[in-house]
Amino acid sequence: MKIQQKNSRVEKEQKKEQPESVLEKTISVVFLIPFSKRCVYNEMNYTYILQCSDGTYYTGWTNDIAKRLKTHNEGKGAKYTRARLPVTLAYYEAFETKEEAMRREWEIKQLSQKEKEKLIY
């Protein structure tokens, strides 16, 4: 019994002497940073306009344009675009926060089709 205790004490001392792995250092650093999605992931948010196959426009916001465009074209996106496939990306703007992207989406949705075309072209 005493031998096991002595060995476990020696193992603990050896573990203390071993340098931390890169992962352990990274984890400790991540927890020291105040939580903010932008700090950790540095994601951008986008307001986008899609041109549907019937010539109409659909406006939305996302944080991953390529994934969202693929979702729309698979028929799993907005109900409006499902009946107007395929859709193509006509225009987008980048923002640091989702609130800015959502505000811009609302502004674009208030525009007429001619005003949207002026913005795109």
C-alpha cells in the first residue's frame, strides 16, 4: 500500500514537471477572454439579395453566405425562394454585428424593385 502511494506521489510530481500541451494552453487562454462571439470566432454578418428565377428579389441576412445560398437552392431556405429556384446571389453587404445586418435587411426590404436594381447594378 505504501509503495502505491509513493508511486502516485512521484507520478503527480512528474506530471507537474511536464509542459502543458498547446491545447491546454489554448483552453486556458479562451476562458480568460471575456465571452464574445466576435472575439472568439471573428464572424461577419451579411445582408444579401438573391435574384430568383422569375426575376424577383429576396433579401435576408446570415453569417455564412455560401451555406445560406446552398440552403436556398436545396429548397430548404425561405418559403418565398422555394417556388422560384434556382436563386443566385445578386448583392451583399458585410457587418460586424447581427443587429446591423438585420437593420440593413429591413431597410432594403422597404425599397422598390427599381431601387433594389439601382443598388445591385
